[in-house]
Amino acid sequence: MRLLALFVLALSSSAWAAAPAGTPEKPEARPAEPSAPATPSPTPAPESVGPESVGAKVEREQLKREVMDEVTRALEKQKQEVRDEVRSQVTTQISNRAIEEEFQFHEEKRKLELFEINGYYRLRPELFYKFDLRRGPDPGGFQLFPRPALDPDRQTLADANMRWRMEPTLNVSEDVRIHAQVDVLDNVILGSTPEGGFGLSERTQWSALSEGQNPPSADKNWVEDSILVRRVYGEVNTPVGQLLFGRMGSQWGMGILANSGNGIDSDYGDTVDRIMFVAKVADHYIVPMLDFVVEGPSSARREELAGQPFDLDQLDDTRDYALAIARRDTDLEITRKLQAGQYILNYGAYFIYRNQTSDAASYYRQNNPYANEQANLGFVGRDASLYIPDLWLKFQTKKLRLEIEGAAVLGSIGNAATVAGLSPDENQSLTLRQFGAAATGSYNVLDNLDIGVEVGFASGDKAAGMGNRPGRGATGPGSIDGAQYCLATTCSRRDGDVRNFRFNRDYRVDLILWRELFDGVTDAVYVKPGAKYEITDGLGIWANVIYSRAIYGESTPSSSLDTAGNLTGDANLGIEIDGGVRYDSGDGFMAGIAYGVLFPLAGLNSNPATAAAIDAETAHTVRGWFVIKY
């Protein structure tokens, strides 16, 4: 009302000031005065000119300017509020568009661009010292970590690798997009494809005289081609939700079960062929999904590079029927709420049902599966059914952050035979009962200092070996890894249960033990206190201490048979101390260096394959990274 009154006053003042100068005000009635002799009239002073004094005009103009300024400011404030409201609505609409990263919503640019590109380039120098812990091979001949190839007694491995990741987006319209993820020179070791190597050049007989590097090419001079198209999928916004379809990343919660591997230091990443729909109901995202996990043999042949291949049978297909229900704030919403002193409470449930009737067991074990006829595919009646639930919760305030995720893999495999034609003893069923969880919390003690702790649990199995590489097949005492079941008649006891939960390999706990030696957390519990300190904007230091212990000592490489013929072992695996410095310039450049040291405990000390007792030695690593993110 005050604004309206001032506005009316300003308009009245303007109209009054605009009246013709020759229009006099109505004079007051005064008594007649006696006439006086006529004298020349002096020149009037400026302030007496016209019907209104100059001083009054100045005051009125000043008042008018003040009123108009206040009106302008009020209008601008209202415009800004409208802009903010519109932007908030647009952000909310965009937030409803869930791309593959566990509904990792991206804020839309105001102006639609036909082509956008994000990603990063990284270079990582690394040094590994005594990663085999000087244990020697296990009874199956496997090492804990590769040793130097020329002189196994040497203790240091070092290299540098790189990756250029591009994530382009083609905006067909406001509501239709195509996304992709492309890696160039993915984890290629610097100096690994010299011109004189692998017989690729007649000009150079010795690699020492190489004049440069050749592009990596699969089956020629490297394990993969120079360019790898990892993901391509479409996105369509509809009035009732968002449709996504194609090959995309899969992420959920903290990432212990499904992890897209989109972190700067990630190396793996879950990629799925999926059709999914995202709808928002009562502030919750409802996401049904259909995943094409395994399709089996197809009609594709190396001799025919064109044309349309097709699936040879439907009975060998594996499908995931999944549903996710989650309440999740966007990064922008989290920032706004925390700045306003509010708290964040996000949570969700994720459930997968997976089934497979038959399996072409020999198809994927061929060097050239596209050259085999149906008779050589080795079909096995798999009869597999899996139930995979996952729950996630995050609570956050300006100083406190708590997050927890728990998952399970339950079900059965009717026929565990890895290839067709095995004895009936191998064609038996397996039961899967696996549980895993992780929880992390941090508290901002000072403005620049955070302290926290993380704990993790992955259920275990009493079978020898940790179980991350069941294909090794080693099941005897002292095995580093191997299958967590035994069905053959030669087994000391039949074991038809697989109970070890395996964390996703891109869920990073440390620098040495779980990241490199065991290839992911399994059959263990760990505790990880730590702290990080921001020295200045963009520059910080961090440190963690990780204690790891196996659920069952029988699973550790220290396992052996006691006098009664029972498998025993020590569950304590190791204590690791990691720390480092990281720098972020704020304009796309990031760098850092980290150091880790692992002190092996009794679970890694002994090795039944050696006649003499051993004492596992301390392992060290130094890792660096240079990243340009765009």
C-alpha cells in the first residue's frame, strides 16, 4: 500500500509539474491598499519568478526522483523474485529428469545448445612397492599381486597411465536428448605402444630405437582400441515423467552395489542395457526398470560387418526387473537448504528380480564366439532366480553428515555347471545368501576441519579364498582367492552355499589392500577413521587409518588344516595408513598426490605353499593425478 501511495504521489507530482507556466494560481482576496506614486519596478529575484519558487521545484523534483527510485527498486525486486520462482520451477522440472547416475540430476542451462560436452582428461603416475608382500605364490600358483617380470626379486613396479573421457549430449529439442560416454586412450600406459614393438614397423628392429607411439589397437599392440564407446542412451521428457533407453551407467546410493564409476579416480563402472521410466509422485521418484543382462548367442559373424544380427534364442536370456523408490534432493537444493539452516533427509529402496532359464555356458568362453555354430554353444539348464534388495539413507546438516547403505543378494542357481557335459556331481544347485553394508559419518569441527569415520561389512564364506575371483578355482588351504563352493565328489565336504558379499570394485576404501590386492571388499569388516583439512580455497590435506579383518579366518591366505583336518586361519588382515594432498584450481584443473602404507597382520603372514614360515613385508604406494575437467 505504501508503494502504491508513493506511486500515485509521483504521478500527481508529475502532472502538477507539467502544468503550463502561464497558468496562475487563484489569488487570495485581500483588502485594497492606498495607491502610491508609480516607480520603476526593480528586476525580480530569480526565486520570485513565476507562480512557484525554484526552491519548491527542486524539492518536488527531489521527492519525485526518490519516489521513482523506490518504485524502480521495488519493481526490480519483484522481477527478481519472479525470475527466482521461474528458475526454481525450471530446476524442479529438470530435476525430475533422472539420467543414469542414481537420479544424479543436472541443472539445465538457460539457453538450449544443440551440442554439449562434459568430461575430463587425467594422467596418473603410480608406484607400487612390495605389493606381493613377499609371500610367494599360493598353493594354486597365484600371486597376491604381480611381481616384476624380468627379475621377480625386485620389489618396485611403476608407470603412468591416462584417460580422456568425453560425455557429449545432443539436444534434439527441449525434451529430447541423446547422451553418450566415450573413452579415448583409456588407462593406456605411457610408452606401452612403441613404434618398434609388436612387429608393427619394418623400419625399427629394436624397440629401443622407436621414434614414437602407435595408436592402441585391440589384438595388435594393446588390449583395447584407442576409442571406446561405452554408453549411448536416449532421454525423452513427457508430461508424466521421463523415459530413458539404451546403454547407460547404473548407480545407486553410496555405490557398494551399483556404481557408475564416474569418479575422477574410477577405473570400472557398471554399464547396463536398460529401459527405464522416471515419475515423481509426492516428492518421491518412482522408477521402474528393465535391464537386458545377458542375451546369449546371436547371429553376428566377424565375416559380416554389416546387416542386422538377431538373438538365437530367448530361453538363455537373463533379465532384471527392477523398481526404485527414492526421495533425493538435487545438489542445488541441498546447497540452498543447508545455507538456510535446514536439514537434508534423503532415502530410497531399490529392488531387483533376476532370472535365467538356460545358459550358453561355452559361448562366452570361446576366443571367437562369433564363429561357432549352435552345436558348439554348450547350453546348460541354469534355472537361476535372484532377489537383490538395497536400502539407502542420508541425513545432513550444515556440520553433520550421515549416510548408510545395506544390500543383499538372495536366491539360487539350479545348475552350477560352468560348462556343459560335466559329471552329475557338478550339475548341482547353489544357494546364495550374501549381505553387505557401509555407513559413513563426518562432522565439521572447525570451519576448515572435518573428522569422520566409516565402517563396512561384507558377509563371508568359510571356504578357502576370499572369493572375489571365483574363476581361479583354487579351493585348498592357503588360497588367496577362488570359488566359495565345492560340489565335486573329490571335495572334502559338499559346499552348496555362496555367502560372501562383494562390494563394487569402484567403491574405494583404501589405496592398497582392498583396491589392489583383493580387488574389492568381501568377507570382511573394516573401520576407517579419518580427517581432512582445507588449508585454503582449493587446497586441502586428508588422512585415513583402515583396520581390516576377515569374517572367517578360514578365508584368508593364512588358512591351513589343523591336526584334526579342519580348516583354520587368522582373521586379522592389516592396518593401512593413507594420506595425501589435493588441489582444485576452481577453473577445471585438479591435481594431487597420495601415499599409502600397509602393515600386514597374521591373516596375510603365513603361506602353506612354502615350507618355511614367512613374515609378510610392508607394502607402500605413491599415487599422483593431474586432471582437467570440463
